[in-house]
Amino acid sequence: MKSPKLKPRAKFVNEEDLNDVLCEFDAVMEDFTSPVEKRHFRYDEHLKTMKRRSSASVSDSGISDSEKSLNRNSFSFSDERLNSTNSPPLMSPKPKLGDTKELEDFIADLDRTLESM
């Protein structure tokens, strides 16, 4: 299966923002690899809370998740693009199936929690 072709965009990813996101990602991955009792954050509890919240506030706007996610950014890039030395500036790929409100709410709540730490 061929990978989808990305259309060029006028806006490029800010290198400093990307670095911040990658550092945060590394910190979370390090936390996941540590023993459960030594983790800095209880991800399973947070996920359960967010699932309860999102299921309690379910609304049907008549717009499917795939339509809502068309304008979202995603940091999912192939290894080839990330490791290529002559690749053009990073552009956002099209959203993938599985983008959901639940995940979006979880990430937003996780961001708020991390900011308050």
C-alpha cells in the first residue's frame, strides 16, 4: 500500500514547538517505562476519569469524527520522513481513522494537568 501524498502547506511547524513536544513525549515515555509505583502520573486513573466524563457529555452534532478531524494537526510521521536529511519542512499529514473526541478530551485534560504541575 502506498503512503498518501502530502499537499504542501503555507505554514511550517515551528522548530521550537516541535522540540517542546518531543521533549514532553520523551518524558512521558520515560515515565511509562518506569515501575508503576514510581511513575509521576497515574495515566490509567486519568483515562478512566476522562472516559466517564466524555460518555456523560456525549452529543451528536451530525458531523462525523472524520469530518471534524480534517483540520487537526498530527505528529505521526513515517520514519523515512523523520530520518531523511534532505526532506522539506515538516507538514501535517491527513488525519487517520480512529481520531475521536474521547482522545482529544483526554489530551486536553492531560495538558491542563501537566501545566498545573
